[in-house]
Amino acid sequence: MRSTDTTSWQPTSWQSRKAQQQPVYEDGAALERVVADLSRLPPVVVSWEVDNLRTRLAGAQRGEAFLLQGGDCAESFADCESDHIAKQLKVLLQMSLVLLQAMKRPIVRVGRFAGQYAKPRSADTETRDGVSLPAYRGDLVNRPEFSAEARRADPLLLLRGYERAALTLNFVRALVDGGFADLHHPEYWELGFVRHAPLREAYERIVHSIGDALDFFESMTGQQVGDALRVEFFSSHEGLHLLYEQAQTRHIPRQDRWYNLSTHMPWIGMRTATVEGAHVEYFRGIANPIGVKVGAAMSDEWLQELVAILNPQNQPGRLALIHRFGVKDIEQHLPRVIEAVRRTGHSVLWCCDPMHGNTETTSGGVKTRRFENILKELDVSFRIHRELGSILGGAHIELTGEDVTECTGGARGLTDADLQRAYRSQVDPRLNYEQALELAMLIAERSRQRT
């Protein structure tokens, strides 16, 4: 087992390990200059926000709160605009309000935004009509157009990613501070294209009962109504591009700890969770709450080693295990991983990602996900955790506030034929606004049935 000692850890320690899913840059000197520039720029978040999130996730770990983590599969620089960001916040606010009323516990809102610009790929190259070029790895690395120039890894994009992450989070903070997320006025969160009447009517009933939700919120926090106006948002992204993460990692003297200040909650994907790998080496040294994606291919021993390395002090709120098995495998694998972690004596925050294990391709070659499979995986997750005396403390959803058609099913019964109408994702299919709100309502209904 790897050492868990962090006293000699540095943000560059990962460079002595094998790093997977990293782009190859032609101009090493230009890359060094960009990383040096990033290291001097102000952080995107601050350490006390990170510590605040870890405290709140510790509550979710104990079943006293619920984590709603959602947003784009991969952000694009073009979407760094006020309307798009506001729509993302609106759908997360509406989902959280539905969950708050049903679950009767605080909802911790963590967006997949302000840094979700890099994506892992199953192959280093993409081939079209006999021509092979480097794979598109997200706007942080290269560009989606299929040309040699566009697919070249450009170090300047790291700076563009930092700038857009900072702009996004600055706008989010301005909206929240300005009362955009005031729980007294959920009518401000309306998105105009909800066409399914029962869905709209159900949400409006929740809006009309907001007084009850506020009463509960006050009883939980001990705050008066006037102090309960602000809803907190935190940011998260997959900590994939290690030079980008390294450049924003700072030592905070008063805490005597290292923080990744590019985001509040970075996570490790399945492709980069190798125990001896560079990503695990990097993540073990930062003080942020972190996530690890867990799939069917992860053995008990592998998972147990990760838990020991990434959270050796068993700190509450430090480690979220985000399981993503798919409806075909969850019955077989979720019970064993719960028991595997239990044998370590460590406590973790269990979170369900019902998206990634349920990706499929239509007969026309379009990547999609079926709403009924997403819902079923969540349903089964709640049941298995309950049966085993565990707590499912969160859900991790790829969604958008836009009226896209990327996942089939839902209230409007989208079919494979509908996908061509508004399929906009460059990488993975997302739930649209109606589907995301419907999912929250169905989770809420299941929650009421379980109590």
C-alpha cells in the first residue's frame, strides 16, 4: 500500500508517477510559461469556502443533509455567458427546492461548473474517413473541430479556462449575493419551456407551499427568515489536467495545509483512479473534500486502498464515493463495495451517479441515456443502501438548464428520433430542464414513500 504521509507532499509530487489522460504539448517551454502564469494568478475559490463545504458534506454523510451535484458533462468556453449560467442555477435551485420539501433536510448544492473544461477519452486519437487526429479532450486542451490545428494541444487554453472559470463563479456569487436564490421568491427561478402540464402543476404546488419549507429551514438552522435568504452554491470539476490543478494549489499557513483553489470539490474519474497513479498521488495531499468515481471494474482491494490513501485520518466530509454502475450491474456490485468500505472501518459519503453507467448508442450512432434507466439506478441505490444500513447521501447528475434533446424518455416521452432536434453536447448526453425537474420530483416521491 502507498504511503499516506503528507508531510513531504508537494503540488508537484504527482510528476514522479505515471499520469494518465494527459495531453501531449508540442511546445514544452510555452507550457511552462503558462503554468507559471497560472501559479501567480489569484485563486478561483478560497480555503474557508472549501472548509465550509467539507463541513456540510460531513452532514450529508451522516444523513443530516443531501448532496445535489449537477451540471454540464463538459463546459464549453462558448457557454460562459450570463443566460446559460443563470439557467444552470435555476434548474439546480428548483431541484433542490423539491428535494428540500420532500426530504426535510438541507440540500448541499454543488455545480459541475467553473472548471469542468477537460474530459477523459477512451482513445488518444479519433479517425474519420481514414484520417486520424488527436481526440478532443475538452476546451481546456484543444478544440472540437476536426482539423490538425484545432486538435493540437494549446497551452494558452489553460489560461482561457482559468479566466472563464473565474468569470463563471464571479457571476454565480453576484447572483446569489443579489438575492437571485432567495428562497422567498422561487417564482424568479422559472424557466419558460416546461410544457408538460402535470410537471408544471406539481412544481407550482411546491412553490405555493414554500412557507412550510421556510419554517423547516429556520428550525434546522436556528436562523430567522431574514437571515435565511442566501442559498450557497459550490463548484466542482474532475481534477483531470494535473498541471492546471497544480498551478492553483496553494499552501495556507494558518491551516498549514495545501488546498486546490481552482474549485471547492475536485473528483477523480475511474480512468485515473489507479492507486499508484499520478492523480491519486496529487489528490492525497490536498485538503479539499474530494470525490472518486466507483464502477464495476473496481475491485474491493483497489477501493479499500483508495480509501486508506485518500482519507487516512477518516475525516468526516473528506471523501465521497460516487458509484456509477448502471442498471445492469448495480444489484451485483453496489452491495459488495458498501461492505468492502465497511470492512476498512472508514466512513464515506455515498453518492449515486446514475448517468455514466447507463450510456448507450442508438442504431444511428448517437450517444444517449434512457430516463427510466437513470431513475431506476437511483431507486435501486436508495433501496440497497437502506437494506444494508448505509446512507445514500447524494446524487451526481449531468444536466443542463437548456431545452436540449439528448436523453430519451421523461414526461414528454422523447424517442431516438427526437434526439436530432436539439442535440448540443460535444461529449455526453445530459438531462434537459424538464427531465431534471421530473427526476427531482420522482426522487422526492420515493423519499416520501420510504419514510
